[in-house]
Amino acid sequence: MNLTTDFSRRFTLDKLDICGQVVRLSGAWRSLMQGRDYPANVTAHLGEMACVAVIIGAGLKHKGRATLQIQGGALAKLAVIDCTHELGIRGMASYVPQTEPASFADWVSGGRVALTVSQFDNNQMYQSIVPVSGLTVAECFEHYFDQSEQLPTHLWIAADAHGAGALLLQKLPKADEKDVDGWARVEQLAASVTADELTNLDAETMLTRLFHEEDIRLYEAKGVFCDCRRDEEKVKNMLRSLGRDELDQTLKQLGEIIVKDDMCNEEYRFDPAAVAALFSS
């Protein structure tokens, strides 16, 4: 975990009653993408979703996980990104091969975008459907935050194979009382942010460049990490739960048992000797 390259950091513009959040993913994002040969636009869409998942995960009030899932899209068969309250991220995408890059709206056309928040302590889950209301991930979730949090919201996101980053702005209820033109002014300044700044600059440098005439209060950074690790014992326990007879039938048909963890891009193989060892004790 590196607080200078992989972080979520909240801030406020105190004199304007405007708040925001900066997300940057670098090493954690590259670790998540390692070994995946996704097209550039699929990588970008997934990276932008990862930034949104971190924004939501950083705001969880209880120990849990926020999961963004696209299912049944015209080009996105299945895409999942999740983020824990500790800001551990995982994700994967299954998609229809594309001859030309597709926008996010085209990618998910006809499908469903869902946000699920699960709590670890009591196993409760809450799900809401996110309307696909724009061409980009940013436009889609701007509208969602507008509606769910009842705060005017703007969101800028950029992502590629090397990194991802986001800038979130929200107008608090007393913003117009403090400065009737403040929100419009800050929106205009923030709109000048570039993809390179979003994916490469630390929060302090980027915010100072954008809002150098405003009083910026930066809060402590929270580190983001790739929450994927090889867990062979978990897979073994799952296979044991299936029973020896079912595993032996699979071995007769296929010669070995292959378990693929798409979320973490790990593969586990068990030949007859390995299966026998599962039940040797």
C-alpha cells in the first residue's frame, strides 16, 4: 500500500461549502490488471468503475464491501468491481470481442448496472440499480449521486492500463449562502483537469493547480490496495464440500479439476493424486 500513488483523499473548500474526493490508483490497479489482456476501452471502463467503487467504499459506515456489477450488456457480458471499507479492490470483466472501441453506454446497452453494499457483521445486503444516464462512467454516476445523496455532483475520471484517477465535487446545502457564484466557478475550474493530472498527480498538487485561489482543507489519505491473493486452502475446502464421488466423476470425464477465480485471475488445478490428498486425513 502506497499513500502517494494509491489513495482516496477527501477535501473541502471551506469558504464555499463545497466538498470533494480525489482517488488515484497506480500500483494497485496494475496488480489487478496483471495477466489480463483486455482491450484498451474495456480496461478504461473497468478502471473508471474501480475509482467509483473506491469513492463509495471510502464512505461505508460499517465493515463491508461495495460492489459495482454490470450484467447482460450488449458488449459487457459481466463486469464486476468491488471495494471493501479498508479500500481493498478486486475486479474482472467478461465481454463480447469488439472490432472498434465502444463507449461505456454502448458497452452496457441493454444490461443492468447494480450497486450492492454488503455488511460483514450482520450479512445484510442492500442493492440499488444505477440508471445508465450518460455516455461515460462519470456521467452515469454523477446522476446516481445526485439522486441518492441529494447533492449536486460532478465527477471526472480517467483510466488506462497504467493507472486510474478521479475527482469528485459535491455542493453542500449552504454553498449558495456563502458564495452564490462559487459552485459555478469551481465547476469551471475543475473541468480543466486533464487525464494525465487525474492519473499521475498527488491530491495536494492537483487541487492547488485547480483551485489555487480557494482555501483547501485536505484530510488524511487512505491507502488503496489490490485485495487479491492466492488462497488454495479456501479452494480445497470448497472441493471437499462437494464430496469425493462428485470429484471422482469429474476426474473420469476431464482427467483433472480446474477451478478458475476470475476476480483475482488465479487458476487452481487438481489431478487425481491431489484430489485423493484432499480426503487422505
